Amino acid sequence: MKTEPETIAVNQIDTLEGLDPKWRKPASPMLAAVRRIAFWYGRWLQRQDLAELDDHILRDIGISPREVKRECAKPFWQR
């Protein structure tokens, strides 16, 4: 996994999921939009990384190439 600043920022946003809702609430609609875009960018990066894995690595983690194709074909905004 890449350790680029964007990836780190997305991981920090992911940790907000477990917090009390009053702490997750964005300070402004603009901040909410920036967070959402950062989350989508992180998802896109993860799918790019997944697409680059070799078949033997996929077997090691229990994912088939078919599942990878299906996951990577999804738009960045879709889970």
C-alpha cells in the first residue's frame, strides 16, 4: 500500500466513523465536500492498487481475479 499523504488523510477520515456523531459533523458544507472527495480519491487509489496485484498475491489473500475486475469496474463513488 502506498504511503502518500492522500492515503494517510483518507485513513484519518475513516477513523471518524467510530466517533460520536457530534464530532463527525463537518464544520461547514465545504469541509464536508472536501472530506467526501478525499474519501472517494482514497477509494480510487485502493482500487488502482488492487488492480496491480499479481494472481499469486490475490490467491494468498483469497480474492479471485474475477472479483478484482468486478471491484475495479465500480465507479469511485460506489462501495
